[in-house]
Amino acid sequence: MRTIEDLGNLEGKTVLVRSDFNVPLDDQRVITDDGRIRAALPTLNKLINANAKVVVMAHLGRPKGQVKPEFSLAPVADRLSELLNRPVRLASDTIGEDAHRAIAAMSNGDVVLLENVRFDKREDSKDDAQRAELAAEYAKLADAFVSDGFGVVHRKQASVYDVAQLLPSAAGDLVFKEIDSLSKATKNPARPYTVVLGGSKVSDKLGVIDNLLGKADRLLIGGGMGYTFLKAQGYEVGHSLLEEDQIDAVKNYMKRAQETGVELLLPVDVVIADKFAPDAQRKVVSATEIPADWEALDIGPKTAELYAQKIADSETVAWNGPMGVFEFEAFAEGTKAIAQAMQDAHGFTIVGGGDSASAVRNLGFDESKFGHISTGGGASLEFLEGKTLPGIAVLGDE
């Protein structure tokens, strides 16, 4: 991939940067996790220090091609101003009059944030011609393009893929860091190599499991997806999350794991609740003894201890997906235990973005104690699946 340095002298040049600022907001539109914004700072500061005019593109939520105030990037502009210690002007559009006006008024080292790119339905259109049309408008705004939003590089979108073909383009520091770190889990990983998979759905992780059965030494399964595995073994899972249509696929994976010598571990105990609520009655039971009228919302303490031992014994660990409903304090212990084990591990640890990264930050862990915390949930999953990411492929050497 081409680097920012490959773009040459950027002084006085207008550089279009695609970042990933899709951050969570509370009901008051206050950012609850600014990790993705902070992750973008090295690239933005590099461009600022090069005396470029920095124009940032990003999305927030899924406005589906409509201008919706609740998806405005205004909170992001405010937080970015604080972190960069300089004013960041938010244009009220992406390719309209205000964007052009804001860019025309820029001095070297200034930063402008364009409004949510997904306010334009062409941004993520399946029609190549529509995306190309919008990308051509983006290209008119700048002299060069830097792709630094790892969380969207698995998408063929106008601000990620198409514009990179129209301007001198390069990968930002964050994208390089992501690729380098995730490659440690996919290309000759130090062994034992352990992968911890959680989250709600098996279907979200099918490709990862399929790919890792030939690469990982151990798969530790937790979260909502674990109950489909338990059901596939014939056990009662009550009202727990379950994907009936994935049971055959899960059976096949368990058979393949056995045949290939991959250690596939399932919960041995779980924390169950009489309802899905933070104040639910709870108790710990064997994973094979979930009552029909209860639901499991977390892995149990014996499982947490077992998984922590496997993590401690590993040279490479990749984790994607929480172990339970960590948003409810009563059902966060399993996820906390995995995060603690990852933090304490001597091997190289990777937290695969999305809910796992949010859990690490929201549960109060020190990010610097982890080998790498990815900013891309879906992108990191597809990378671990071994897929080609369009937003990366388009940045290849010419």
C-alpha cells in the first residue's frame, strides 16, 4: 500500500481523509466512546504538521440517504476540536456550497469536517455509476486522498473505494497499524494461537470460524452464539439466543475441529436470568442444565476461569465479541474476565473492534495493556476470514 509519504510534499495541498467516526451517542447526543476519534489523531496530526489543508469525511449511523439531524457529525466536530486542540469547522453538507466555501477559506494546517457522507444515498449505492458520480464530486474538493477509516474498508463505498481511484491516494497510519497488527493473527501467528469468539449470532462469525479452523489452535466460544453450539449438542437452552437455522453448520464445525485437532471449547457453566433485564433474578448453573423458562446472559465463573487459563497459555490471542450482556452490570463478569485475561497475557493480544472494543473501554480497562484494539468490527472480522477488503485493495501499488 502507498503511504502518506508516497504522496510527496503536501504543503498547501488539500487532502481528503476518510476517517471512521461512527461513534456511539447517548440520548443527549453525547459521545459515550471516542476511541475511533482518538485512533484517527496520528494521521490527522501528520497531515496538519505537513501544512496540508485537511478535509475529513466520515459517517455516523445509518441515515439511509436522508439528511437527519440526529445523525449529524456535530458532536464529532466538537470532540475532534478538543483532541486536536484547534478549531474544526463542520460543513453543513459534503459536496455542496458550504463544503466548497469552507474549503476555499482554509489556511495550511486547518481542518474541516464534512457532514455525514451517508446523507447522500449514492455513497453506499450498489450502482457503480451512482457511486462514481458522487466520487467525482469528492475528487473536486482535494488534491489527494488518504484512507484512514479502517472500520469501512470492507465496503465498496464512494468515499472509501471510488474516490481512491480518482485522486493520488494512500493509506493512513491507522490503516497501516490495523493491517500490521491483524496480520499477526493470520500470517504465521506465534503459537499457541487462541481465538475467543462471542457476540450474539453464530451467523455473524461463520466465515471467521470456517477460516480459523485451519489456522487457530483453540477456539473459545461464548456470548449468545454459544447457545446454538450447546443446542447442537442436544442441550436445553431455554429462552437464550438461538439460531435454529445454523445448528447443522455448527455441528459441521465441531466435527471439523475434532478432525483437524483444533481445541473447540464451549461454556461449562452460565449465568441465567428469569427475564432480560438489568434487575433480573440470576443464578449460575451448568451449561447443560439451563431451565426451559430461563435464559443465559453470560458465561459462568468456571468458564471464565477456564478461558482465562487458555488465554494465559497463548502466544497470540484474538478476541471478537463479548461473553454476555455486558451492558447490564449483573451480566458483565464474563466479558470482564476475558478482558482481564487479555490484559494480563504475555502473548500478543488483539481485540477485534466493535462491541469488544467498547467493552474494554467502558469496563475501565487500560487500552495500552493490549497488543492492539481494532477500530473495525466488521472489517476486522472479514480480515480474519481471509477476505479481500475493497478499500485496502484499491490502495495497492500502481
